[in-house]
Amino acid sequence: MRKRHICLIGVSLILLLWVVFAVVRDVSISRKEDGRYLTGAFMGPFVYQGEVYVRSDLNSFPESEDTEVLGCVKESWWDSLSLTKWNKRMWEIQSDIIADRRDPERTYLKIQSEQQFYYTKASALESSGDIDRVIEEYDDFIIQECRSRIVPWEVLESHGLEWTVELQRFRLPKASVEALRELYGLVPIREEDFKRHGEVYLLMAGDISMKDFSVKYFNGYYKIPEMEDGLRVRFQPHFFISVLFLEDGKLYYGNYDNEITGEMYDTILQGIEGIKAEF
């Protein structure tokens, strides 16, 4: 009986060591080839190969130039495990990374899950002049909370299920957006700033109901550039401008080097407090 117990303990230890080895192996391998979301928001900014990527529908590449899947974007260490990846792929919720075969710099990426989402290096959006083009072209702008919320039932009853995301947005006048851009200019978006405990918000072109924005500018939908089949459309297109951080009552534009103060601070903070009041 004692020998049997020793044998069972030995087998259990071997199995435990095997599981630990498999987990460590999966995590170490995925660090090299996977990306990682930087906020609690699904499809928010992520880091891949040391670069910060943000959602942007300004640029993409045709499907004929798609690479094989290069990795995935993880929400937590749990997503590093092979079993988790297998399950997510089976249910088509895995955030797979696809690049352009002609683009060794990986400037533009597609994230494939149940549909495709388009991402660009934040540094490339700055250097290419795309952000200035967005500010010049559109008149409507929003700040959107960059997190996924569990919406209380009473909020769903009041506002409806489909567009509760509107509660996480508020309008910012174009003059304010232009003033921020003129004051801070080109601002690097840095991975280390997301590691702090501040709240994250996105500054984008759009309005509270992106349906209205699409109707106003795109006849009801926005067609992704360079899409061969003409079917890739967005009813809520993403036109990124910058990131805002709120930490310990202080507000920052782009990174923690650029503190927003004065009347601009009051305007933006009032909008943020409005979001929090809804939830």
C-alpha cells in the first residue's frame, strides 16, 4: 500500500512538472511572436515587436498580400497557452495577426477574429501626416473611454443594448483638437505609459453616434482603402488622433510628458465625469 502511494505521488509530480514545463514553454514562445493589448479594451492599442499599434481604418492592404498568421494579440498570460489559442481559434475569437508580405517593417497589420480590424504603428501615423489629415478633413471629434465595461441592467433598460458604447464617448470641439495638436505637435505613444495605473482614453474623429458620422461623411458606411472585393466597410470607423491618460487627477496628452491644464483640462474632465456618472 505504501509503495502504491509513493508511486501515485511520483506520477503526480511528473504530471505537475510536465504541466509547468508546458505552460512556461508556451509563455516563453509567445513572448517572441505574440502581441499584447495595453488596456482592458478588446481591440484597443497593443504592442507587437516593441511597437505600439492603434486601430486605424485609413490604411490597409489587399487580401492577396496577406501573410500567414504571425501570432496573436493576448489579453492576458492565459492567452499564451496552446490550449487557449486552440479554443479561441475554434470559436473564431482568436485575435490573429496578419501582415503585408511586401512590408517587412510591419507598418500595417490586420487583426483577424470574427471579422478584420486594421491597425497601424502609432509612430507611422504621426510621421506620415495622417493625423493632421484627419484633423483637417473632419469637423466632428470624440474622446472615448478605452476599456470594456459590464453595463448594469438599468443602463441597458434606459439606453438599449445596441449603442451603450455611446455612453463611453463625449464630444470635443474641433478648435480644442486643433489647439492640442498645435501645442504638443508630434507626440510619441510609448508602451511604458500604459504600464502605469492611469485611465486611458482615445481621441478620434467621429461623433457620439458613429452612425451619424458615417452618414455625414461616407453615405452610410466607410470603405476600407485598397480592399479588392469592395465589401470591407465600417459603420463605426476608427480615425485615431492621440491617447489621453488620467492619473491622480492629472490629465496628459499622448504620453506623461504632456500635462493638460487650464480651461482645456476642465472641458475634458467634465466629459470624463459624465461617462462615469452613466455607470
